[in-house]
Amino acid sequence: MGLLALVSFPAVAQLEIEQPWTRATAPGAKVGVGYMVIRNKSASADRLVGVSSPAAARVETHVTLKDGDIMRMREVKGYEVPANGSFELKPGGAHLMFVDIQRPFKEGERIAAVLTFEKAGELRVEFHVGRLGTPAHGRH
Ligand SMILES: [Cu+2]
């Protein structure tokens, strides 16, 4: 460990975003969700610390917790992505919340967003808009 500490690692982290997708929103809906897999190929952990999108007033990072029979959502301060590992956002679990969307997300469109990581910096992604789903999203 002592020797390793002397090696200077390059600052470039290797993060990959797989299958970023979202759902079409119902007319008048104010929020949208975002899912993806964040894969970290570097030897150090990284952290998603912020998300922004021109399609929404703000984008929050949420987790889903089971409260009896009800799934509830809570905002968290980003997600930790382990070294040589991944973090998955999926229905019923962690997800991005596009809050106060400018207009409905339509199936087939792409929603642009910028993910900000502690080490890797900014990463641009486009969320593919899928079918309008059942609102298995729980309550906020
Ligand atoms: Cu949420």
C-alpha cells in the first residue's frame, strides 16, 4: 500500500453509461424518470454528484424504499459507483427524477442530460424515451 501511494494515477476515470432510458409522460405530468447503468472501469470509486437537463427545471437523484406495502421515494445526495463495478438505476429502485419538465416526454424522443461525477467530471447522455408505463413509480 505504501508503494502504491507513490504512484500518481491519471485523473481520467473510465465511466460508461449503459442504456439510458426514460418513459413517455402523461399529458400534464410534471415529472419524468430516468434509468441507466453506470459502469466504472477504473480502480477508484466515483460518485454521481449532480444531474442537469434542458428538459427539466432540475433533476434529482432518488432511491426507492419500502414502507410497509408502499414504495416511497427519497432524494439522496447522488450515487456511489464502486471501483471496477457498477450502479444500476431501474424501475422500483434508484432513479433520476426530472422535475418540472418543460413539455411531455414523447416516445421515440431523446432527452439530453449532463451527469456530473466527482472525479470523471461531466458526461453527456441522451435518455431514450420509451413507452408510457404503468405508474409503478410509487409516491413522492
Ligand atoms: Cu422519484
